[in-house]
Amino acid sequence: MKTDICILLFFTIIFMNSCKNKNSEDIKGVINSPIHTVRLRDTLVSDYKFTTEQQWDSINGVSIHSTPMPLHAVRKDYKTFGWHIFSKGSAYKSYNFSLLWGVSYFSYVVNAETGSYSTIHQWKTTALVDSAKVKNCKVFLSVSNFGAKRNALFLKNPKAQKTLADSLSVLLSLRKADGINIDFEGVSSANRKQFSDFIIRLSMHLHNKNPDYQISLALYAVDYHKIFDIKTIDSVIDFYTLMGYDYYGGFSKHAGPVSPLKSSKVWGTHSIESSVDYYIKEGVALDKLIVGLPYYGDQWQTKSTTIPSEVKKFLSHNTYSDIKKIFGFKKYKLHFDTMSTTRYGVYEKDDMIQQLWFDDSLSLSYKYDWIKEKKLSGVGIWALGYDHGTTELWELIANKFGKKE
């Protein structure tokens, strides 16, 4: 797994350097750019050009699979939704698809010039699709395009949009999939209308091909540039997935919660609650909104042990499995921040003061309860496989959203 961490950190550094002086934070936190660094990082590792899941397994250390909680299934009144990133290889062999309403394969990377795909990784062959269907878990294909220039280029080209629609029709039919999850990040406000028009045309095209296809759209944690015209597109969107993370990250001047539940004077105005409230006011129905939460945390070198503390250096994004290893031997003490409903650890290592903020079964339990109290559609997981080798997060889903079969 050390190799995996190095790969992720490498591409994060590349991205942060490319964005230097372009991003700023609101209060102490959230990025003032709607591109989520973790998703971009997971897209960039495609530069490895691996062609099989086994190759990804070899660098991720995925060799042992176990399916947790086999006697539970998701309740019909909740949508539990997760993304499987291509770079997690065959980690899906440990997923409990009975506890998932839907899974989205990440991703069809759009060629902005042509509308065809730069890559679809192992979509045509992955056994994830078959494994999910056996358990009546719906299967989606994520469609991703990142960056203002790439989105502007694509959204101004009707021919490329038609190519994309035709290509998706073929790929969904090939795997008998259930629909798509549109994940266009960094769209400029100048392309707002074009983005809405594209979503409508794509949805109508796919629904004409198969009325049962479901079209979903990933929403930014904070829609700074008012990209999403909900009133215009809502009739063609079956459900939305809120990216309820990256409120703090590699861009932040202070270490802090990746996914704060509520706003506060300490952590700023932006939070899961404020994001949900915003989109509801924009016209998103409660029963169409899935709140995505992180199975990862962020690690910083800080100037002090105080909370909050100024950052000296961003160190890494860490998967839940890796965080478990860091704190597994109880060498470092864990804390719980009640203002953000988030776990964190403060410790000294390698002559540095470090802070690591993340979600675990305790903090996620509060957030799951909040989602249920708000009567939202359900919960999303970014990303499945980040907890590989552990079972407690599956057990929590079973407890909060499942029933015994």
C-alpha cells in the first residue's frame, strides 16, 4: 500500500503545482475551485496505462478478498451508492453489493475534442458489473471531464456531444448497465447554458435508447459560479450525487475537516448541511439527493498542535485503510471534533507536527443519521475500496441502511 500512497501523493503534487495562485479558501476552508483534487488525482493515475485489474492489484497490494455482512441487504427506502475507481483493480471482490443500491464505474474519460473516450479502462471486461447484478445492485458508468478549458472545448462542439451520446449508448448496452453519472468539474460560468443544454440533450438521447436508463449528476460541494441550473435540468435528472468532501484539502491554509457536517465559526460557513440546504433551495427534491461522503482523510504538517493550526505543508490524501494502519497500534491518540463531527489525530513524527483529519464509523454514524433525519435519498461513498481489508464501514451501512435477508 505504500506504493499506492506514493502514486496518489505524486499526482496530487502535480495538480497543486499546476493550480498555484489560482485557488483561495473561504474562511479557513473550502477550495474556491469546483474541481475536487481527490477525483482528479484518481483520474490522473491512468497515466500508468495498465490494461488489467491484476496490474492495479499489484501496486495496491490487493490480494485477499472477503465479503463482509453477507446476511444484510439495503432497505428499499434508501439509496446507497458508491464509486469504484478503475485503479482499485479487483477490490470489488470484497464489496457487499447486497448493501449497495448502485455502483458507478469511474470512469469514461471524455476526449474533449471528439467526445469519444480517452479511456474507459476495464469497463468492457470488468467482472464488477456481473458481481453487482447478481445482487440486484444497479450499475452506472461515470462520465468525467475536468478543467475549464476542456469543458469549454467540449461544450461548444455539438458534434463531439453527439459522439459522446452515441458512444455511451453502445457502452451501456454492451454491459446492460442502468445509466450514467455525469461528473463534469471546473465548468466555467460562461458555459452554464451550454452545460444545461448538453445535459438535456444527453439525457433525452439515452432515454430514447432505453427509457429505463437513469441519468445522474454530480454536484459540487459549493457551486461558486452557479453552474447548475437546477430548474432547467431537473426534469431530465433522475438523481443527484453531492460531492460532500474536499471542504478542506491540499489548498487549505489551516488543517481541518474534509467533510464537516455543519457550519461553525471555527471551520467556516461551508459544510454538508449548507451544501444540502443550498441545493434544496435551488429546487433539488429531497428524495433525489444522495450525499457523497469520504472514505479518505487528509494529512498536513502544521505549525502547532492547536485546533485549528496553520499549515506548513500538505502531506497526503490517505485512504481509510491506510489511516487504520497509522492509528492501528494506538501509538497516536485519536480525537473527535464535535463542531465538524469529524475524527482527527495530532502527533509528532519525523520531527514534524502532523494532523490527520478523516471520517470513521463514529463520525459517519452521525452523518448517516443526519441524512436519514433530513429524509434525503441516501448516501454516496467516495470511494469503494478505500476501506479494503476492513469491515466496520460495511457493518455501519448494514446497521443504518440495511435489513437482514
